[in-house]
Amino acid sequence: MSEYSEFVRQYLTVAIFAAVGIGLGAGLLGLGRIFRPVRPQEQKYLVYESGVDPVGTGWSQSQIRYYIYALLFVMFDVEAVFLFPWATRLEAYSTFGLIEMLIFVVILALGLLYAWRKKVLRWV
Amino acid sequence: MFGLLVAQNIAFYVIAALIVFGALRVVTCKNLVHAALWLVLVLAGVAGQYILLAAEFVAVTQVLVYLGAIVVLFLFGIMLTRAKTGHDLELDNPTPAKVGAGVIGVLLLGVMGYALWDAWRGQELGDIVVQRTAEVSDSLFSTYLLPFEVISVLLLAALIGAIVLARRD
């Protein structure tokens, strides 16, 4: 149980860091809210971009060609998950681990090659 | 020892309350994008529970794959396919659909709760064993070496399949 206690304590540090980070941001914004004068005007709530008034809404439809990048990202994200256990035992499985991981990565790189050859990656 | 268990229980219930609140917001939120963002809270809470159970690798996988990739895919799907653009994002279902969903939810809770109760009835669950990522690595590079390599082929097939489906030519 002491091992578990140590484990949880390490993540408690992470939780405290996150809480301090969020608290700092929220506290500073809250302080600003308390001290600043409130004089609402319509122009103040416009989206600001280089001084040009925005056209249309922010909820517009995106281009469909982003979707293939999202799909590629999901695949390589799953690949990245498998890199983590390998990284923790890098020395223990030195050459053997490297070869096994190379096989894994190269097979997936074939997919990237396929995408490249199919001109999916090119922004037309 | 006792203090640790109490702290673990308190953390569990706090995170569980956050998950339930987030899940309720996911289904009651009128804005689809906001619902997807509430889903982030639910999935992050589940990752927190995995940490409490000392399953580090599962928690990291949850954060990377579900929070990182799946929610991004959801948001992309919403951004790309929503026909109705503009601020009128009032989403709602007719009352029969809500009642049906509620009944199915309660039934599912009953079935899963019974299955858990039935499987571990009267058993004493031991102390939590810390599952190090290195142990996952050890089994990955010994017992499950071949399945691990097969996963890359599976991912490759999924990748090529996605490209083929996404492109007409």
C-alpha cells in the first residue's frame, strides 16, 4: 500500500499544479472584474481581428478537406500511445526493442507514404 | 493507511460527481459544440479515476486517444457536417425520445450494476496494485509481441481505408 501511497502522492503534485494554474488564471480575471469599470458598448463586444470588422459568424462550416488530417491525426495518436511503454524500458530492450518498434513505425509509415502518393497531403 | 483510504474515497466521489455533472450537461446542452466540450470533462474525469486506481498507462491512453483524438474528431465532424450555420443551435428531441432514452439508460444501469454485483458477490477485493507502464512494456515485448506488430497492420488498414473512403477517386 505504501507504493500506492507514493504513486498517488506524485499525482497529487500534478493535481496541485493544475489547481494553482487554474486558480491563478481565474483569480487574476476575477480581480480584473472586481476593479475595472463596467461601461458596456456594442463595439466592445465585436470580435477583434486586425481592426477589421468581422463578416458572418464564427459558427460557419469548415472546409471538408480538414477531415482527412483529423483522421490521420487519430491514427498517429494511437501509434504514439504505443511508443510510451517502449520509452519506459528503452535500455532493457535495447536493440531488440528498437527493431520491434522500427517494424511497427515503418508499417505505419507506409500509410503516410500512401497518403503522400495519393496526394492527400497536398493543399490544393 | 486509513487516512489514505478516506482520501481516496473522497477523491473518487468528487471526480464521480464531476463526471455525472458533465455527462448530464452533454445530453442537456443545446449547443452541439458545447456538448462535445462537456464530454472532455467526462473523459478527463474517467482518466482521473484510472489514476486513482493506479493504472497509469490506461489513464495516459485515455487522455491521449479519447481527449486528444476522439473529441477532436467529434469537433471536426460537427464543424464539417453541420448544415445549419449561425447562432440558432437549439437542439432538442421530442418527449417520447427523451423518455425512451431515459428508460434505456436506467435499464443499462441495472444490467451493468447487476453484472458487477453478480461477478464479485461476497469477494474481498485486495489492495490496489500499482501498475507501472514498464510492466505493460514487459508484456508488450514478450507475450504480446506478435499482436503488437499486428496492431500496426490494423492501424495501416484503418488509415488506408479512411483515405479511400474520404477520397472519391
